[in-house]
Amino acid sequence: MPKRKKKRKTIAEQLIEAIETSELSRYRLSLMTGISQSALSQFVNRTRDLSLGNAEKICEILKLDLKQSN
């Protein structure tokens, strides 16, 4: 039987997962990044995108190294 390819997560999906599993609250993450709580919640709920700059701020705080796989 052929192996099934594992669906790779997008960078946004990886970032949302990291935010949701972080020990930091969205409030604390908001204070540390300067991104509004509303924007963070909308991003996590997939009703808004983040700018690349804001995504980088979150990655820096959460110590993430996200990569899009081929």
C-alpha cells in the first residue's frame, strides 16, 4: 500500500497552534508584541490575517522558527 503523505501545516496554522499552546495569555502576548488582543483573537479565529512584521514579533517572543515545507 502506498504511504499517505502527511498534510503539511501552513505557516499561519503553525503560528496559531503556537499561540494556542503557549503559556502566555493573549493579553500578555499583546503587551509584549504591541499587537492588539482583538487582532490576535481574530487571527487565531481565522477571521483576520497578520502582517509579516507582526508574525515576526510573535515568533520572536515565542522563540519560533517557522518554515513552509515543499
